[in-house]
Amino acid sequence: MGGTLKDIARIDTSGLDPALAGVEIVTMCDIDNPMIGPRGASYIFGPQKGATPEQADRLEDGVTRLAEVIRRDLSMDLADVPGAGAAGAMGAGMLAFWGARLQMGIETVLDAVCFDDKLRGADLVITGEGRIDGQTLSGKAVVGVARRARRAGVPVIAIVGDIGDDVEPIYAEGVSSIISINRVAVDYSAARLRSQKDLALTVDNLMRFYRRMERQNERNER
């Protein structure tokens, strides 16, 4: 657990099933954050899950200890590996104990659904997430979708719950517009109760505008 990582004394992998040596394990990550440091598991994701600054410091001490023991006992330096900080440094665990290959999850999903094929002939892509902010650039779905769509010349609209202050770089990745579904200024405790309705109304409003632009373009072509 996060609170006991600092107590790890050693790592012994002698009990691993030898059959695992012949198994390829691919770990899908939705971020490229390292294990420790300012962009690591503790300081980026700890506060998102409710950790106070003091708790984040303790988590960082624990993850740092884990990185030290992995380096000493398994001869792997994982502290700065992109994706090692995923899921509270579970990415590092998958590398250390399973010999896994870390891969951006959104790229795997887009390939699995043949997303590039579906882009052909598309006029618009609508995607979204709960909160869009600087972390979105670390490999989350919105940017993964936008990068593919940009290569195909298709505009992207991101429909989200909350918009952070540091979203400007996201436009350069292919997102044409970011729209929040929050229609009234209320706390999250109240907003979440009306989120389904607000999402539907936001998309309806967007489609009204889109249809209006289509009709205008048709008139211009006549």
C-alpha cells in the first residue's frame, strides 16, 4: 500500500512461476508520467485522489524507496521511465515483476477499433473526458484521438465536465474546440446530479449549430 512502501526491505522474485518467462505481457497506460519526481505518481495523482500535500510527501518517500529497492535487487532503474508512474506506480511494478512492455492505452484501443479507417469520410469527431487539463497531454484519450484526426484533416470537439487553466497546448494537438457541459455555476456535488441531462443538452446545442452551418454551406455552394 502507499503507506507501507517505505517499509520494503528487499524484493525476492525466486518464487515466480518459470512459465511466465515465455509470456509477453503488454501493459496499457493512459499517461507517460515517471515513477517519482514532480510529474511522478505521488505529486500528480495523489492530490487527484484526495491526498493532502503532507500525504503526497509520504507517498513520494514510499515510491522512492520502492524505486531504490528495485534498482538494488532487480538491477532496474525505473524512476524516470515514461509510464512507470501510471496507476500509483503500478507501471513500474509491471516492468519490474512481469517484464512487461508499457504501451499507450489509447493507441492500442484506436488500433483495435480501426479508428483510422473510420476517420475516412468523417466531417467531425466528438470526444471527451471528465476534466481536461495539462495532464491530458500525457497520453489521455482526447489527445490520442485528436492526433489521429489531425493527420486525417478532421476537426475534433472535446466535450468535458471541467476545463483546467492550462489547456492551450491541447489545441495544437488537433482539438478544435473544448466545450464544458456545465450549464450553471454550482458545486460538483450538485453538478454531478444533473450531468446526464447537461451532457444531452450540450450535444443538442452543438448539433443545432452544426446543422445550421451545413445548411449555410449548402446555400453557398448553389
